Amino acid sequence: MTTSQNHLTTGANAPIGQTSELKVHVEWSSAPADLDVSCFMVGDNGKVPSDDYFIFYNQDASPNGHVRYERIDDHHVVFIIQVNELESSPIAKCVFSATLDGTGTFADVTGCRVVADSASGQIVYEITEATQERSLVFIELYRHTSGWKLRAVGRGFNGGLKPLAEAHGVEIEDEVQDSPQSSAPIQATTPSVPASSPSPTPEPAAKSPEPSVPLGKIDLLKRQVAISLEKKKIAHEKARVAVVFDASGSMSHLYKRGTVQSAFERILAVSAQMDDDGILDVWFFATKMMRAPSVSERDYEDYVKKTYKGPSMKSKLGFGNNEPVVMEDIIKKYTQEDPDDLTPTYIVFFSDGGIYEKKKISKLLIKHADKPIFWQFVGLGNANYGVLEQLDDLKGRIVDNADFFALDDLDKVSDAELYDRLLNEFPSWLKEVRTRGILKS
């Protein structure tokens, strides 16, 4: 019997509490084809240790039975996870996903949801946002310093099973992928051997060469982040990291020339270096705000273009500046939906100015200064930054929880300078919130 129910939105996460067994149910009402539901058990590198850790209908249990697959009926699959036994395993994350075995996309799937049952209660994630991809990652169970957590992902993969599996270190035979109506079982690719030869042990996917361009770029940035953290004497600090982008009309040229994507990549490296799970939370705002899908260093390419193409006459976010609406949603996420007084939250907030809501912004910063959230505002160009330019003199806060600096041209600022400036006041804030007990040691 469950004692509570927690509903997650895309990008949100929740602890599973003290439990020895977790059941993750994937349910749907209708679909244009059968759903092949699967679980990828991955290590710290995001890859399966071997093909044995790809759990689906044709391989229904992991080594040692830590994760088991059961098909309840045509619209219901459940995974049973022995959480306590995962503790001593090399697995850092269990990724639950599905692929349409036929025509159509997830935009055609109805009534799809994930329900996680444990002794502590029930966590529900409703898949309500239509996506045109044939494969979809629903939810992740991942290690955290405070215990295992579930994160609602809701991320699609173009091309179906093959790119989904390969992203997690499993190679899928091309003929299975290219023939969606085929009834052949899904299986990992293995070398062809004579019938009398013993089946070879699958090579650990982690040894497969990684794509050099996607990972190399962020890895280089991470090294520079590490240098800056070392300079600031916080090399071993962990933090939840988020980035916020101004999407008002005056930002159009920065979206078009790729400045926003570049800024996103540079902050993603901060998250990849500092966050336990390497996930960056993302918001866009103008008159209205949008909480965008969270992202990792493995799928950053063209993120901005795919997520929010930029201001236009048809933009659902409008053209003005309304910082309070996005600040309120950020505060809601980190203080109500996913509170954590053991891990600081570091927000990087990009804006090109036009800031007029001085009273509302001030009120939010003052009211929530007793929360372990640090706001790093970054101005883009020479503009009216209003209250942000007076943050050092903002009275009434229990701690100084925000910093601001402006850049004439972000594209011309070196990575070393940017990271040094971004991390300038964060260390002193960390010390103060720990001294005051806002952030627990």
C-alpha cells in the first residue's frame, strides 16, 4: 500500500526514499504499433558495462537479477529493481525507455505514463508532451549523494531503437532497425562465428570508441572549469546547475549567430563537472517562461535550435522581459518539487537587459535568501540592467545570494575568463550559507 503520491513534470526529480525494492510500471492506452519497453543499466560513463545490462522482452533479467522485466499485458510492462543490491554494483543509472515497433511516433501514443512504486510511496510521470520521435526515454533511476532518485526525462530519439541503444553503448543490428514491421527479436550485434564455436563474451560497450567531436568539445571545457574551481579552492564542491536564457525580441541576433548555443555549451560543462549526475536544467523566458528539457553532455548538439529556435512573431513566449515569472518557477522547482539542503543550487542567468521589474526581482531575492540557491546574473552587451547592477547594495537579505557582471561580447570572452568570473562570488556564498546552517554539511 502506498503512503503518498508525487507527480513529476519533465526535468523534475524526486527521491525514492528508503526502500529495498522499486517497481517501475510503464503503461499506455493506445499506440499505432507495439511498444518495446527497455531498461539500460549504465555506469558513470553513461554506457552499459556489457550487452547483459540491456533489459527488454528478449533478455528479461540483468546479471544477478538486480533488474527484472515482466510484461503484464499488451499495454503494461513492469521492471522490478532490487535497489539495495544495486548499491554494490557498477551501475550508476537505470534508464527506462520505449521504441515503437512499427509506424507512427510518440505523438500518436495516448495515455502513456510511468508509475514507480516503493515502500515510501508512488511517483508518477505522465507523458503529455507530444514528440515526433519513434523512441523515447521516459525516466531515470540514478545515484545521488542523498540516495537513489528518479528523474523525469521525456527525451525522444530520431531513428528509433538504433540511436537510442547506441547512445547507451548497445549496438543493434541494422536489419531489425530498418524493418520496423519485422517480428525478429531485438538483439545486440555480435561477430559471426561457426555454429560449433562457443558464443563469444560480448565486448563491454564502454570500450567502444566514443564520438570524438560531441564529447571532445565539452571535455575541453570541463578541464577549464576544473582549473577555475581549483583556483577558487572549491575543486571538490558539488552543485545542481541550471541556466536561464533571455528570449525577448532584442536577443534575436544572439540566437541566430549561435551565441546562445555557445553559452549553453559553456554552462553545460560547469554542470558536467560539478553536478553528481551531470544534468543541466534549462529555462527560456520573455513575457512568459518555458522550463525546457534537462540535458547532459551526451546530447547537447543543436540543443537550443531543437528546443527554442529564438524570438519571432510566432513565439509562444512573447517579446518582453519578465524575470520574476521564470525566477518563481526556478524557486518552485528547487524548494518545493525537489528540495535539497545538502546540495547547493547554482543558477546562471543570461540577459541582454531591459530589466524593469525591480521591486519583484528584489522581493524574490530577499525572500529566498534563506534557501541554498545562488543566482549568477550575466549581462550580454551594454544595456539597462536595472536592479541587477545594484545587487551588492540590496538590503534585507540574510546572505548575499546573487552576483552580476556584464560582457560586451560573450563570443570574444575566453573560457578561462568566463569561468573565473562565473565562480567569483560562489565560494564566499558557500561558506556563508554553511555557517548559517542554510546549507547542511
